[in-house]
Amino acid sequence: MISLLSEHIAKSILLNPEEKTLVKLTNALTLLEEFNKLKSTTMESDNSTIERLEYDYNSKWKGSVCDGYMSDYIESLKNAQSKKRTDWLRKNVSNIQVAIATMTIPQCVQWQNAMSDLPEFLTQNDLEEINDLSKQITEKIKTQKINGVIELFAALSAEEKKECLRRMQSL
């Protein structure tokens, strides 16, 4: 569609030598070429890319021949980012909330390590939810460690228990 519009503009430039029209058509063609280049170089849709494109849209593209293309493109990037966020939350938060009761200590620690580098597309509410989940997982780890010590202690003989308590008191 854009390439077809570019072809029509290029033909109009050849057929219309009037200076005012020539300048407008040349500017429109330049914007279309710039839009195509911009689209082909935008690999990852992150917050800063989308914010930059929105700024550029408002200062340069709005009302131009590329207005609709640019606004649709920005919207598609937002939708892609929203899908990434939803997928990430499902995998790393929703599924963990369901599985927390059956997670082992190594799985809990692995999850905590994975949460040390959070993607930027998360909202403040997402971060609060992750923080709450992190507290639950930390509590689960603490509880399991204490339960493990209690189980080991319970398996000791009476004399071993006395020795263990003596050593623990000296800590």
C-alpha cells in the first residue's frame, strides 16, 4: 500500500512541474521513504521506542501523508508489547501463584533469581503483584528450611538432641 502510494507520488512529481506541488509531493515521498526505513529498523518494541515514535508522530508525522500509517504502526507496537506483557505475566506470575504450594526450594530460588531482571513493560500494579508473590516465596523458603531443621532434629537420639541444643545456644 505504501509502495503503491510512493509510486503514485513519484509519477505525479514527473507529471506536475509546478514548484509548490513539486515541493509538497517531494516532501510526501520523503516522508513515505522515511516511514518505510523507520519500520524496517524498529526491531524491538520497548517503552522508550514507543515513546520516541509517539513524540516523532506528534511533531512530524501527524497530519502528513503518513499520519494513518504511523498511528497504526505505533498502535501495532503497543499491541505487541501488551501481548508480550500478558504472556510474561502468565508464565512468571499467574502460573507461579497456582504452583507455589508444590514448588520446591530450588524452584523458589530459581524464580527469585529470574525476577532480579524484570522487563520494562511491566506496570506498577504488576511490580506490586510480583513483590507480593516474592514475599510469599521467601516465606515458603524460610518455612521449608525451618521444617527441614525440625525434621532433622526429630530424627536425632536424645543425647544428640542435647548436644544439638547446646551448640545452638552457643550461636
